[in-house]
Amino acid sequence: MSCSITLKELSYENSSKKIFENVNLNVGHEEKVAIVGANGAGKSTLLRVIAGLEYSYKGDLELFHNKISSKKEYKKFRSDIGYLPQDVNDYFLCPVVIEDVMFNLRAKGINKEEAYCKALNILESMNISHLKDRTIFDLSGGEQKIVALASILITEPKILLLDEPTNALDSSAEKRVVDILNSIKKSMIIVSHHKTFIQKLAPTVYTLNKNGLELN
Ligand SMILES: Nc1ncnc2c1ncn2[C@@H]1O[C@H](COP(=O)(O)OP(=O)(O)OP(=O)(O)O)[C@@H](O)[C@H]1O
Ligand SMILES: [Mg+2]
């Protein structure tokens, strides 16, 4: 199987305690996998490791069959990864919605007009074009979450790591996110506590617990 993400005997501990251990996982090309587990089980920390934000793990992390052993090696794959954090408060780089959604495209050298058109298209497809001129910090938690998702999807990463993508969304926004994510053929790891959301999206569900990842 062609794998986008492979984890072998991955473990992580911070200065005070072991967060998770014995984590083994293969996420195939365009496969959608969900991870559930109790509060504090280490789901967000695991996603942060895969997203290249925590390096002091033990075991193997491979992206597209390349073993990642350092920050430098991760750099080559950073643009392939779209990571939505659980808390999007610190995520935004520009104060205005449309500018923020354009930001990653502008950073890739795409000119302002093209970036603007693409940003508007993605906001329309997600039914949030009415927010385009709003200040990010005046948006509700759910609105912020869906804007953050737009700014990730616009760069068309090969892998999506989504930490509780629907935790502040109302039912119609959640349905929109389900439809959007179902229409995207990419490898994904989705962390969520919402069972019905997961059922609509990911055929494979694991629980993270003290033994590692167990198939549900
Ligand atoms: N920056 C940090 N410093 C110290 N401990 C941390 C830090 N981040 C997380 N932890 C601890 O690591 C453990 C795992 O946290 P993590 O956020 O990964 O859990 P989670 O499974 O995502 O939980 P939830 O379902 O509540 O989001 C928790 O005990 C938490 O207190
Ligand atoms: Mg979490």
C-alpha cells in the first residue's frame, strides 16, 4: 500500500509525563482515518507531532515513505501538510478574513488578484463569503474555525490533519464541512469527539489510549 503517513512505535513525553506510547499507524493514499479518545489521551499532541510541531518524540514518523528525523527533514514536506489546530485562536496571521485566507497563497508567490479570486471562491464554496471583510477576532468560535479550514484547504495540501474540525460548529456548518471533506480526495487524520460526524467521514476509526491506537 502507498502510505502518506506511517507511525512506528511512536511515543512522546514532555518534561513531566508520558503523553502517549506504542502508537502504530498507516494512513494510505487518500485514506481518511479518525482518532477518538478521552480528554487528555494525547490526540492533539499526536497530531502536533505529525504536523511537525513537536520533535522530541521516540519511534518513527514517515511521510510518503520518508523517515523524518529532524526539523530540517520535515521542512521538505511542510507544504504538503494542512494542519487545523484544536484551538484556532493563535492560528490567524492577518486581521481580516479574506486577507487571512489569501495569505498562504501570497506566501507561495501567487499574485494578489489570483489569490483574491481563489480566496473568494473557497469562501463561497464554504458558504461564508459574507464574512470576507470581517475582522477575524470579532467572529464567533465556529466562524473562526471554518475560516481557518478555508485558509488550509486553499493551499491544496496532500495531507489534512484536523483537530476537532466541528467542535464549535452548528449543525448546518457541520454538514457543510462533512460535504466538503467528503468531496476531497486526500489523506486525512481527523480527531473528533463527534461520533455521527466521524461516521459520515471516516471508515476507519481508532481509539488512542494507554496501549496506543486501537482499531474500533
Ligand atoms: N503544552 C503542554 N504542557 C504541558 N502538558 C501538556 C501540554 N499540552 C498538553 N499537555 C498534556 O498532555 C496530555 C495530552 O493532552 P492533549 O491535548 O494531547 O489531549 P487530547 O487527547 O487532545 O485531549 P482533548 O480531548 O481534551 O482535546 C494532557 O494531560 C495535557 O495536560
Ligand atoms: Mg485535543
